[in-house]
Amino acid sequence: MSNTLGRRELQFAKTAAVDAAREVGVVLRRHLHEHKRANLVTQHDIKLELDVRSQALIEKWLAAVLPEAAVLGEEGTKGDVSSALRWVVDPIDGTVNFAYGIPHAAISIALQKDVGKRGKAAYEDGYRTILGVVYDPFADEMWTAMAGQAARLNGKAVHVSNRRKLAEAIVSIGFAKSRESLEATLPYFLKLVHSVRKIRMMGSAALALTYVASGRFDAYIERGIRLWDIAAGGLIVECAGGTFWRQAVSADFTYRMVVSNPWLRRKVHVPV
Ligand code: IPD
């Protein structure tokens, strides 16, 4: 299978991802304050039956436009995820917020192509994100980006902040889901809290990324984050002039990540 998409095909792919995100957005708005059925509950995580249903809805839209592309999703995979093209999908990013009725969650959809391990801007496994869509259905905010073009929020170009001083920055921190990540991150949290204006932990990685892209946050760090949480938002940050540094920490698509405007890149860190 070829991974070369023409401009028209990429545009179709973007439209399908946007339509899929909007359709799931309707479902999420409808269910926000209703009881939700959980498939799995652990100390720091909840997996909902609606996560699975939402991914299935998204897959239908994506298969209609690019039937040859695989899907690597938080709720499972479809096809061969090492094929030339793959979608990376988080149907509900911020599931715990959503489960508790907090209207801060998003649908995240990225399209990646295999460019080989030395390809420019590629992840360690040789994939590069060429399209990213993140939708917050509760604020009706749709971010989109295509590699090499400006990132957009509801159609208008966005840019990262210009703040250069850590003392004036809002930095978002995620603690992921494991005890190990929590314990590794807490000491840095305790240090950083004294150097920045505010720390925020809002519970959706995809939205933390788009908030950096839009200049609302100045940086965001997380250790133990998964590819479906960051693939779309990472491209959106880069297309908005920001830096998106990540390092694979295991073969199961888990990363350490630092996202920021270019001025703060060396001033924030992510624990090992
Ligand atoms: C989680 C959220 C959270 C982040 C976790 C993610 P999910 O995604 O983005 O903010 O701290 O690392 O796993 O499970 O709600 O899709």
C-alpha cells in the first residue's frame, strides 16, 4: 500500500475526521450528565462502554474515506498498525472528567504515515503525523492541522504564546495513570509550582496540547502519556509554532513529553 496522499485525498481525510469528531461530540454532549456504564475501573482510570462505542463510530467515518489505513486506538486496533498509513484515535480523551460530568474532554484523531526511522519529524517507530483533529464538544472548539500548514481553531489560525519568563507561565502537568508516574512527577511538581505563575491539571492531554497551541497554556509536560493522547495535538502544537518533544519509553506507544512555546523549551523538563 502506498502512503502518498494527494492534497485532495488529505482534504477528504480531514473532512472525515472532523465529521467523525462532531458526531461523537453530539453523543458526548447528550450523555454528559447521564449515568455511564463502565467496562473497567482502576484506582486512577475509568474505561467506559461509551469509549468503545465512540471509537466504532469514528472508525466507520475513517474507513469510508481511507479503507486501506489501519486504526491504532485507545480502545483497540484495526488492521495492521505497521502499515503505510494509520489513524491514531482517542475517542474520549479525558474519560474520567466525562464520567464525572465535568465538561472538559475531547475527541482526538490523527493520521500518520510511515516515513522510515530517519524521516523528518518522525516518531521513533518511523511514523509522522500528517493530519490532526482535536474537538472539544462542550466548548464547540475544533482544532485542525495538516503538516506544513497553520494550525486552526474553528477555522482561524492559532499561535503559541510569546511568554519567555517561566515566572509568567501557566504550565500544565499530567500525572498519567500509574503509581510510578505519579511518584516520579510529584517532586518536580513541588519544585515547579514555586517558579511559575500557575500549574494546571485539567484532565485531558489532547486539550492541554491544543491550549499550548492556542497560547492559553505556555507549556505542558507528562510522563507515561500514550500516543493516542498526543498524536493529533502534537502536530497542532508544531503547526502553531510550538515545540513538541517526546521520547518513547516503551514499545507500547508510551512517551515522556514536553510541549511548549519555543522560548520555554529548555526551562521545563519531564521526569525520567
Ligand atoms: C488521559 C487524559 C489525562 C492524562 C492521561 C491520559 P484518557 O486520557 O488525557 O489528562 O493525564 O495520561 O491517559 O484515558 O482520558 O483518554
